[in-house]
Amino acid sequence: MPEKGAEGTMKQVPLYEQIYRTILSDIESGVYAPGEKIPSENDLADIYHVSRITSKKAMKMLAEGNRIIRLPGKGSFVADEKTFKRPEEKNTEQGSRLIGVILDGFSPSFACNILNSIQESCEEKGYSMVLRCSGGSLNKETQAIEELVNLGVCGFIIMCVHDENYNERILQLVIEHFPVVTIDRQLKGISVPFVGTDNVSASRELTGYLLEKGCRKISFVRPKAHETVTLMDRQYGFQLAFNDYGLIADEALWITSLCSTLPETMGDKYLQQDIAIVDQYLREHEEIEAFMASEYNLAKILKYCLEKAGRYKEDMIVCFDGPELFLGEAEFTHVAQGEKIIGKMSMELLLKTIHGEERPGTVMAPYRIIKRYERNWGL
């Protein structure tokens, strides 16, 4: 495609720029609607009979111009800043100081502390908070987002549900540059602010505590959930701890089929099923020495079953989180996450995003390993 230069001479427009202009024209004319996925680099290379390097340069130009959002593993989507009003425009409207908070469930050992911290930060900053619970359901999470958008929230703090697939509605919010901060469960590969714990390091250190005590037959216990980043990071940290000792974690000893601690499968029916699973496991694995549970409620199930079998020994169970008992004494050696800091930092990052400051990235809150019966005065 030739065009006139500064002195009237004809120059050839590079192929990547031709593709860029064509797609840009399609976006502006509505061929590709806001939020719609556009052809991939490979597809564009085939369509325009060019190399992938050429199509990649065209896509890069579109991304740099904020005309598309590129989500690793998902594709490229048309950006749209018109769908939602800009934060500075919304600040003048009624309800513009309303923050939407969506949690997948509540637990006395984790979510409640985060929620209290967010509430305190909202009051301090002059915002109000509206809460919804997804109950571990992607559909309920999506419904909650829609409801809160209609209420006029100016941003979201979301603890995403346990699922191997990202919620498409959250991806849409990211594409549309709507302020979102995720907590506890990170959407890796997605450009969205996150506040949480370094689960790999925490799990590695916690498992190392058992290995240092001489335990070798250790079971890793996690819920029967999709392979979320949080659970996989804790599992990876468990394996790394064994590597640190020149050992390999025996996956045949793991328990990964429990479900009563998941929001969507809570209740006595599922609890009894989990107890039966652990009882059977203990009958089949008399050699087991210790357990590393990915969450506190799983540790409680393990302790109950071990006591029934007459096999419970002090400090043979470690876990993530633990409710604050009288004077802060810990029932299990556990990872104490910085819930108060997570809540406060998530609000701070959200406000930065709302006010159009430099887009924040990932913030890892500090954690501590609290020994059994050690007093935890909180982070």
C-alpha cells in the first residue's frame, strides 16, 4: 500500500502497519465490538499471508495504543473505555464511593479478618462497602458482579472462586479497565492487581518444619477442587521442601478427594463422606507420620479421625491459617497469613486504580509460622 511522502514521493507502508490499520478500522467501525475476541497472531498471518513476526508487530501496535487487551492463554480482546465511565467522572455521581467486595465464602480463620480490615479501610477513606458471597459458584460470582455494577460500585475487591478457568466476567472487567483487585487467589498471566501470600514459600517453610522434626512419611492434604493457583502453589512448596532435604514427596500418600470445606459442598452429608475417606486412609496407611493440610478445616477433620483411631500425636498436623483462640494460642503449627495487611493493601491498590495512578501489580503480604500453642498476636 503506497502513500505519498513529505516531498510527494511514494513510499511503501509496511505490511504490519497495513494490518494494524485494517484491524483498527474494523474496531472503530464496529466490526469488532468492545470486549470481542479478535483473530490471533497465527490467524492474522494466515489471513494476510504474512509471517507471524509481521502479524505480531501489528498486534503490538494495537496493544500499545490501548485498542486491544492481550490476555496470555486467552487471546486478544477489543478494549473499551466507554462502557464504564472514567473514575474521575464517576466521583461526582451518587454511589461513586461504593466498593464492591465479593468473597467465595467465610471462615473464622481467614476471610473474616480480611473483611474487617477492608471495612476499616473503607471507613478511613470515606467509602462504603457492599458485600456479596459467591458460595464457590462461578455463576453466583458473575451474578454478584452484575448486581454490584448496577448498584454503581466504582471498583471491586474479589476473592475468586476455586476453579481452573477464569471467570469471563472478570476478564471483561479487566478489558474494560474497570478497577479490580483480586485477593488470595491470583489470576496469573492477567494484568490485574493482586494482594496475597507467597504460598510457595509459606508451604515450603511449613513442610520443612515437619521434615526438620524427622518426619518423612508426610501426607499433603487439599480439597477436591480445581487446580487453582493457590492450591498448586502450596502443593509445589510442599514438594520443594522435600527437595531441600534431597527427598521426593510421595504422591501416593496424598489426600486430594475431600470436599466438605468447599463453599459449594459444605454440610453434614459431605463432612461424613470426608470423615469416611480419612478413616479408610488411616486404615490403609499405618506408616503415615504427619500431615500438611492446605487449610485449617481440613486439619480439624484429620485430628478428629486420628483421635478416633487412637493415633493422634501432638504436632503431627500442620496447616494454613488458624482461628484466634483464647489468648491467641495456636491449636496447630500453621501459616498465619497477614489478613489485616491483605485487606488494607487491597483497598489501597484499588484506590490507586480508581484514581488513575500507575497500575499496581502484585503485593505479597508477610506471613509467619506460628508454633502449636505459641501465642499469635496477629499481623
